[in-house]
Amino acid sequence: MIVALGFALVVAVAASLEGPMQVAAAKSEKMNSTTRPLVRSDPGVVPWVERDIPPPKPKVVTEPAGDLQPASVPKPDKRPVPSGPRPEQQTGILPREEGYPLPTEGQVHAAHHRRYAPPPGAIMSLSVPAIGLRNAPVFDSEAKSVLEKGVAHLPDTSMPWSDTPERNVYLAGHRLGWPGTGSHLIFYRLDELDGGERITLRGPEGKTYNYRVIERFVVGPEATWVTGRVRDRDLLTLQTCTPIPTFQQRLIVRAERT
């Protein structure tokens, strides 16, 4: 009888201790689970990789676009033009000019000592003090009518205020152009920029964007890669025709935001 009572007492004590022991064990296991390093359960999954941003595709011109009309779809321009030799049809997406009269010394001097008052429709203005260019109007179009007024911003390329990781604001202008138009000799002295010169773009609300020239080079008329963006770079590209008077190549001046 005494032995039976003793055994019952031992069982009761063990049962009373089992609850706290289980709680302690659970707490210990939970603690270990939060301190162990996480291990991927899908090691065969390839991680996502950001792709390079491709350069913008050139627009397909369906109507006469003057200097930027592709050679594959040449169309005659029936609008009246100033007297004198008429430029030939253009090739590639970049401007080409041929047949314009060569300037006199007086015309060159006058063209680079004038100040522009940007007309309606201009999206910004361009100033390059080193070559006497101040507040030249910039239009967001590649039409011939725009190139007669000032500088063309190539559509689908960056704006200085574009909300992108990188930018390439691409502007094109005449090397010669017609006398009496806003584009006459507008980029005539572009070949004088070789590094360090300041360029300023002024937006529609007066905000300025400053750049410094970093390089100058020549490409063929079909070199559309120069319109593309460069990873982690904030660029401005100016382009005109070269050499005078054949204009078979494109003169490129690149500047970087300061």
C-alpha cells in the first residue's frame, strides 16, 4: 500500500512539471528560428537583371520633313523657297544641307552677334557664348520649317528636365541655312568647340540647365547611335553638317551637365 501511494505521488509531480518544460522548449525553438540565417529554397531561380536602355528609334516620316527626310522616301517640297540654289533632298534622320550660298565675312559677323527672342512654339532656348550664340529658339520637331527658324530638338530624345536615370538632349541646326532666316549660320562655328566651353539651355519657366563641352567628333549621316542615351550620363548633343561645302558628314559636339 505504501509503495502504491509513493508511485502515485511521483506520477503527480512529473505531470505538474511537464507543462513548464514544454513551454520552455517551445520558447527555445522559437528563439533559434529567429537567429538562424535565412536560406533560399529556390537556388535554381535566375535573379532579375536590369536591361540596358536601347537608343530611341528614329521616327518614320510620312510627309516631307525637309532636312531630316529619309532617302528611302524622298518627296518633293512644293513650298516656295528663297531665290538661289535649292538644297538637294536629304538623307538619313540627321540634317544635310547642300546648295546654300557661302556666307560673306559680314554675314558671319552679324549672325554671331545677334540675340534671339524665342517665338511662340519654342520649347527652350540655347546659348553658346563661345561662338556668339544667345537664346536661339529650340523647337521639338524635325520639320524643315523648324530648321528655318532655329534649332531642332530631335523628338523622342531627352529633354533637360526628363525624369530618367540618364539623358541625351539631342539638338540639330544648320551650318549655313538661308540668309534672312532664323537658322542662317546658327551652327556655323560649331567646329570651334573643342572642350570646356559652357552651354546653357533655358526652359519654358526660365530654369537654366548648364553643360560643359567634353568632346567633338565626326560621324556618317546614318550614325543614329549618337542620339541614344549613355548609362549614368547627363548629356547634351549638338549636331550640324560638315565639311563645308560638301556636307557629307555630321559634326557632333557633346557636353555634360554641370
